[in-house]
Amino acid sequence: MSNWVESHFGLSGKKVLVTGSSKGIGAAIAIAMAEAGAEVVLQGRSSQSLAATKSAIEAISAHPVSEVICDVSSASEITAAFADISTLAIDVLVNNAGSISRAPAADTLYEDWSRIIDTNLNSIFQISQACGRAMLERGSGRIINIASLLSFQGGINVPAYTASKHAVAGLTKALANEWGARGVNVNAIAPGYIATDNTAALRADQDRNASILARIPIGRWGAPEDISAVAVFLASAAAGYINGEILTVDGGWMGR
Ligand SMILES: NC(=O)c1ccc[n+]([C@@H]2O[C@H](COP(=O)([O-])OP(=O)(O)OC[C@H]3O[C@@H](n4cnc5c(N)ncnc54)[C@H](OP(=O)(O)O)[C@@H]3O)[C@@H](O)[C@H]2O)c1
């Protein structure tokens, strides 16, 4: 790697925390950050669930891999797990953990609505505050939120998910406005349709799968690696003047 590429895109000397890094997009982001030279802190509901990502990183990185264990739908678990996060000196926080509940609005149970809002939105505020305070004190940091095309569109039978992801876009801009001048850039990636457990039900439905594919100009589902490389870019020095951006990575879906 040339010095120019390393200084603009490399992440040596950076510590990156990725929430929901057990599988899917979060696992791919954690591994890509390690590939770019960062020390990675994983986050998940159990050490067992993080084992595969941890071994994949240990195979490519000499840095230790640490873990923060909590269920991000629980405010009290987040408070306890992130109580001394400032001691870890996180440079880059990726708020990726997220969940979906599929049911028409009229049939959605309030507890399902609440769990999705807690998991996808409230956790991002709480974890960004915990990591962000230390970043503000140091005068540098990056926060990357994983939004969605449903940060812009209404979606079908996913009212809580859509509401949470619209709010993630708003929170990204609110934090970017407050923290940009203090050295902390806050951006989001809005992935298109990516083949993970989150979208397994859509791919299993032949009609839905065909209609989704027909609308994606690139003509294929995205892979977690389509998102992870963009996360590395947003974490890098090259993205230093990007702030408050919701970057769609969707094979062209939103341009259609
Ligand atoms: N796939 C897509 O097409 C797509 C599109 C737009 C946005 N996104 C967003 O991308 C992010 C990652 O989704 P994915 O597609 O990679 O889905 P995934 O394969 O289902 O992974 C979701 C991750 O979030 C974690 N998680 C969920 N609920 C949690 C909780 N209460 N506490 C702690 N961790 C929790 C999961 O951990 P466990 O292993 O413990 O379940 C897992 O690591 C989400 O924010 C999702 O909304 C995905």
C-alpha cells in the first residue's frame, strides 16, 4: 500500500467498536475494519454469538479483540455494559445492531413496536452518548449509523422498523450538527437490499424476491461486503469532510 493510500484510507492506530457484530453486515464491517488495520471491539448479546467473527479477525490481525456484551434493546443493560467505555478510547463507533418485525400496522403489538424502537433507535442514542462524550473530550471521533432505504421510504408491513430508521437519519443529522465542529463526524449508511438473516423472509417469498430484484438497477441483492468497504471509507481520513450524510449503498434503488 502506498503511503498516500495508507494515510487516507488506512485505520492503523484506530479502535473501532461495531454493535451487532455477530453476523451479517456487522460481522463484515468488523472484519473489514480489522483488514484496514484497526483494533476491533465487538458487541453482541453473548461471547458465544461473537466467536466466529472473533476468530475471523484473529486470523488477519495481531491486535487483541475485545467484547462488550449486552442486549441493546435494554437501556439498563447498555448503561451497565458501557459504564466505563471511555477507558477503551473508541475512535470509531459503528451503530449497526438492528432488528425487524414484519406485520401490518393494524396487527402490530405494542411490545413489538417498542422492542424495535428500543433496539434500532434508543440504543443508538444511548451508545452514541456513551462513546461520543469521550470522543468530544479528545476532540476527535467518528460515528457511523446503519440506517436503511426505509429511512426515506415507507416500506411494506414494517411500521416500527420504518419509524426507527427515519429517526436514525434524523439523529445522525442532529449529532452531526452538534458535534462536527468538535471533531466528531457523524454519518449513516443506508444499505439497500442485502442478503442477510434480516431479509431472509423476503428472499424466501418468490414474488417479493422477483419484484425487489426487478427494481435494483444493478440487478442483484447486495452482500454485507458491499457495505463494509463503505464503512471503512467513512471511518478513514479520506472522509474527513463528510458529516451529516446518509449515504445510500443500494445498487441504484433510490435513483429509480
Ligand atoms: N439486510 C438488509 O437488507 C438491511 C438493509 C438496510 C439496513 N439494514 C440494517 O443493517 C443492520 C444489520 O442488519 P443485518 O442485515 O446484518 O441483519 P442480521 O444478520 O439479522 O444481524 C443483526 C445484528 O444485530 C444484532 N442484534 C439484533 N438485535 C439485538 C439486540 N437486541 N441486542 C444486541 N444485538 C442485537 C444481531 O445479534 P444476534 O446474533 O444476537 O441476533 C446481529 O449481530 C441493521 O441495523 C439493519 O436494520 C439491513
